[in-house]
Amino acid sequence: MKEETIMNNLKNFTKGFFKENPVFILLLGLCPTLGVTTSAINGLGMGLATTFVLVGSNVVVSLIKGFIPDKVRIPSFIVVIASFVTIIELVMSAYVPALYESLGLFIPLIVVNCIVLGRAEAFASKNTVFSSLIDGLGMGLGFAFALTLLGSVRELLGSYSLFGYKFIQTDGILVFVLAPGAFFGLAYLIVLIKKVSK
């Protein structure tokens, strides 16, 4: 029984990266995915902020699920999520103000990110605290991986740099820094991942 629980938790952790990646497979959370991935550091920062909110809200929802009446379940989950978003927003504004400014409005919008609410509703409200923590960590890091990968591709092609380090001292392909580049980059990455996974 213990081995079965460990295997289930391992599956919950890895499905966020491969089988149910929020961006590449489920196509969830596309607003921040397309909006903030102009650079790898932006993608990583947004991904880690969302991971913190996912893990925290999953744990709290799993802890209080027995005390919440069905009629106010979703509003209660949103209050929990909003609390963690406020925490990460204040921490980022205090300790990484440049990244906070760069991500802008997308940080408070984590509250309405369908990945976070979806995991609270579909998983955390029905499972143990530890399983919910593992699920939030897996989905969050899978989301961070997707945003960092897309941000890296856009930064490499758009300005010939990675995490701010310039490789070629010339202008890159401008379209990848602009909004259409997010759509092109995401589309090609989805195709590539589908080909590799088959």
C-alpha cells in the first residue's frame, strides 16, 4: 500500500511536465504564457510565482475541504488563492522589483488562472494534503518549465541572448520579441512536443 501511494505521488508530480503539461498539452494559462515570455527570466519568474500559489493553495484547500459548504466552495477557493497571490506579489515587489515591474499585471491575474483554480477544485478538494502538495509542485514546475522554454526560444531568436546574456552583438528577429512571436513560438513548440511524445 505504501509503495502504491509513492507511485501515485510520483505520477502526480511528473504528469505536470509530460502527460498533462498545462501549456503544451492542456493549453491552459495561455494569457500569461503569451504575455510575459518575452525573455527566459520573465518566464521563469512567472512560472515560479504560479508554482508558489499552486502549492500553497492546494495545501490549504486540502486542509479545509471538510469545513467548506458546497454552495461557497469556489468563492472560498478563490479567497485562498488570492491570499497566496498577495503574498507572492508583496515578496516580489520587495525583493525582485525589476522582475515585478516586468511581469506587471500578470502577477495579480494569477488569482484567475484556470490552472490554479482547476487544481484546487479537481484535485486538492478530493485528496490528502501531501498528495495535493505534490500535485501543485508538479503542475507548477511543469508550467514554469513551459514558460521558461518559450521565453528562452523567443529571447534567443528575438535578441540573440539568453537570461540577459547577449551572444551576438546585433539585432535579432524582431517578430519573436513582439506579440506574434509568442504565437509562433508556442505553436512550433507544441508541434515539436507532440512529435517527440509520439
